[in-house]
Amino acid sequence: MSPPSGPSRHRSLERLQHARTVLLARVERAAARLERRKRKLAAMESAVAELERRIAEPDQHPGKHRMNRKGLRHAQLIFNPSAGPEPAESPKRLAAIVRALRASGIEPDIGIADSGDSARELAHAAVRHGTSLVVVAAGDGTVSTVASVLMETPVVLGLVPVGTMNNLARSLGIPLDIEAACLLIGMETSRHIDVGRVRADGTTAGSTFLEFAGVGLAAVGSLAGETFEKRRWRKLPRALWRFFETPPGKMQLELDGVRIEVSTQVITVCNSPLMGSNLLAAPEAKMDDGWLDISYYEGMGDTALFKHFLAASAHRADGLEVRRARRVRITTEAALNTSSHLSLPAGHHVLDIEVVPGALAMIVGNGMGLTHPVEAAPSAPTYAHGPTTQTEPHRDSAHATPESQL
């Protein structure tokens, strides 16, 4: 074979030079992003160091809402600087949280969680060290990540909601204001709430959730992130178009062993009333009743689905039938498309979902996602006193069947 001619060699050289230029541009953009993140992290570390210095100093001027270091209760604070709509305000937000916690009688050890892995690491360390209270100042994703570590341990979870949606805070009656949320944590009003657990294709490893697990929700999640959050209603039809193009698939549901054949595009299995961008997906769902609320949208055409999600975004129930179960199995011939927040392998065909009743001890208010008023509910072990023998009814009494609650 004869070697490439001069013009061919020239074209090959031009292609290689172009590819090199493209790669260099990508490397430069990546380096610039890394540098910006390094500067942001350095600023956050500086703010944390300054806060720790102030916390370590004696309080020379105790005011009405301040306490000396002595007598403050210890807690691990897990703070996500990227949470919320204005990450640039994170240093000020962190300072406000520390002040509010101290004013509520709590001395936080500050931990920065800029990823799910770092949040899990901080939570695991708190469990190992015997910390009795972990306060998460973040959005719903970080809260769920930490909850997956703290569930079925004596550690109590407190929440300061600084995310964008804050579905968990809204469902559990936790104030969205920083000072009010910290005051609630200081009141030690804790109880056990349920956690959902998902396994794919019979594997032992799985994922947990506090809000929901779902099938066919990729387009809805994208819609929630852009259209509902930013209220770009005119983009709604375009956002749902690809979702509606997918024909309903045959799925088999098993609810506590009872099989149901359905033809649908979407199935939601909810532990809490709200999901996504404050969508009221399961108005009657309770996070302390030991049940999951299952919705499948069988027989709903494009227009009906469109109206349903519009109603859910406006917190209006539209009469969709909801079933309840403790264990759910979803089986399909085609690969399942699950909600993106679940850490599951791709291409699975079977989902096993179950509720773990009362698995998480958490500081809560009086929210729509709770069965009973807080003052009437069995208490979870508090971080102030640890597990105790209680004269109140066992928490499983809050997990009776719907019929027994009538």
C-alpha cells in the first residue's frame, strides 16, 4: 500500500490539530471550573474556621438570645454549601445557622458536605463517635442521604431546610425560617418516621428514600426542575412531549402479595405527600403510619396526565385512586426507568419496595405528613436523654392499618 499523498497527509494533520484544539479547550474549561470551585471551597473553609474560632471563645456579652459555651448540648452539623437557590450566600447562611443553634442551646461541630459521599462520611463518623444529634442544613437530597445512614440507630436527625424545594420540611411541619427551625430542634420534639427501601432485580443492596420511589418519572423530574421551579408554564407542553410520546407499557404490580395488571406510563410509591418541585403526589400519605401510598395512572391519556400534574403542582388533589401497601413489587418486560434520586443499577426489570416503619428518629413539627399531632405521638429517644423506657404507647401503635384508624 502506498503511503498517503501530500494532500492526504495535510488533511490528516489538520484533523489532528483540530482535535487537539478541541481537547485543549475542554481541558482549559475544566481547569477554570476547578479553580472556581477551589476558590469557593477556600472561602467556605475560611468562614468555617472563623465560626469555629468564635464558638471556642468565651461569650463576653451574653444577651437575651445567647448562651455561654458551658451548658450547650453537642451536635454534629452537616451543611451543604451548594443547597438552595443562592449558593453564594452560603457563608452568611452558615453563620446564621450556627448563631441560631447556639441561641437554642446547641453547640454544633461544623461539617461541610459538598457531595453525597462527604455527607455519608460525616453521618457515619457521628454514629461511630456516639453523637446523639445530627443537624442537617441542606436540601431534601442531602437529608435523605444522611437519613440512610442514621436509620435504625439511636441518633436523632434535626433539619434546617435551606434547599430549593424543602418537601420534607413542608411535610413534617418544620419551619422554613432558620431561627424557627433551630428553635424547634432545641425543643427536642422528636418521633420516629418511616423510611422506604428499594431493591432492584432481587439484589441485597438497595437504596432508601424519604419522599418517593417511582417508575417513568424521568421526564416529570426534568419538568419539575425547570418548569415548575421557575414557573415557566408556557414550556410545559414541550417539557412533557417526550414523556407523552412513550406508549404505556404493561407492568405487573404486587401490593402485599396481591397481583394487579396495569398499563401505564407512571407509577409513584410515596412515603411523603410531596415530591419533586412541591408536587402534591399523595395528599393522604403519612410518614409515620407504616404504609406506602401507591398511584398508577392507568387509562389516563396525555391530556389527563397533563391536567393531573398541573393540579399536583398547585397542591390540588384530582381524585386519583391511591392504594396502600407495606411491600410493592413492580415487574415489566422492558427495562424500568426509575426516578433519578435512587442509586440503582440501570436496566433492571424488577423493583421491590418496602416501608421500614419508624426507622428514623427525627425532630419534627406538626405537619401534613404526620398522622397525629406531635404532642399526642409516641416520642423517639431524644439526644438530651438517650433511649428511655416510656410509659406512652409503643411507636408501632401509630402504624395501625387504615381500617383500625377509623
